[in-house]
Amino acid sequence: MKIKNILISQQEPKAASPYTAISEKFGVRIDFKPFFVMEPLSSREFRAQRTDILSFSAIVFSSRSMIDAFFHLCEELRVKIPDTMKYFCTTEVVAMYLQKHIVYRKRKIFFGDGTPASVISLIGSKHNGEKFLIATSTDTPNSALTKAFEQVGVDYDTSVFLKPVYQDLKDIDVKSYDMIVMYNQADLKSLLESYPDFVQGDTKFVAYGRSVNNALVEAGYGVEIAGPTPEAPSVAKALETYLAKA
């Protein structure tokens, strides 16, 4: 089956992207449509978790949207974060984003290389006595990060700050696409919210992320391309390789 139309469940890139070259080279149409958006919990939803933010001495962030949600809720709840709070971020990009909310140079901020192991190494023995709060979203309750903390026995707890809000996909004809690319299990949930009787048929799924791959398989759908892999670290590379062989 020749791939002619591809739907990617993300916002269309604003700058030049490799997808333009792929579209021209292989004669395929590539459309973009976010299947869901992440929004902060309301103060009422957050209170239901009974999380006392000030009982923690360190907080772990894995995304910029998580940082925005955290400080938004702190402002709504009138929680003043002490200057002694330590911030552990999965990447430098996430850590630098803290400047939007705090005076960066006056805080204790640490960042890893994007892997859970790098965050654990930052903690080491020096910060092992801290009580950590891992900021999460409702679609990642048991992430690789929380599992890493569990394995080394660091004192931690989690609290949800973000929730996925599914988008109405009925304005697009999903069956007109030969291939659909998903990154998150919330992508699949959103698809099934709009099309509860969805039948895969000849549609090929690309799953870029362990959670969405597992979700598709558990739902009984076939996965044509699973990633990332060393050979295809990005969706663009995976599509290019796949289309070249088709």
C-alpha cells in the first residue's frame, strides 16, 4: 500500500522542518493536528490531592508547561515558595525556563541530560536527604522518572499539575489518512473520544514513545513503526527511512 497522506498528532512546526523535504521527495501530504493539549489543574482539582507543597524541600520538573502550571497554582493558592527550595530539572532547557518565574542565579537549580539516571546522579549523596516532589501529569502517573526514584530509595512523592484536554477531531476525516503518527497515549484516547467505533483497517500507526506504543497494542491496534530507535531518533527520520523502502 502506497502512503499518500500522513497525519501527525502535533502542532505544525512554525519554522522550516524536515517534513517539507519529505513531502516533496516522496510526494506525500503531511498534515498536523494536535490531538490534545495540556492544561493546568484548577485549584479545586489540585486541593483534592491534599499535597502540601511547602512540606517538600526539592521539586522535580520535566517540562516547561509543568513549570508554568506549578507556579500558576502556587499563585492561585497563595503558596510562597521559599528561596531555599531546590529545583531539579530533566534538561537544561527546562531549567533555564525557570527564569520566567524566579531569579535564576539566586536559586539552587540542577539539570540532567534528559534521562532519569542523570537526575538521580545529580541527587547523589549530597541531596539524598531532601524530600522531593515530582511534578506529573494525569497521563504519566508511573513514569520512568518515578520508577528511577523508587529504585534508589529517595524520599519522594508525586503530585499532578497538568491534565490532558482532548481535542474534538470530528472536523477531520481520519480514515482519509494512510498513516497516523502518535506520541502519547493521550493521543489515542483523544482519537477514541471522537471516534469511539474507530476500526484500524488499512490505517498504519506510528508510535513514537513507549506509552503510546503500549496503549495501541493493548487496544488491539497494530503498530507499523515504533520508536525512537538509534537508527531513527526522530519521527522525520523514521518516515524518511520507511517511505524510501516502500
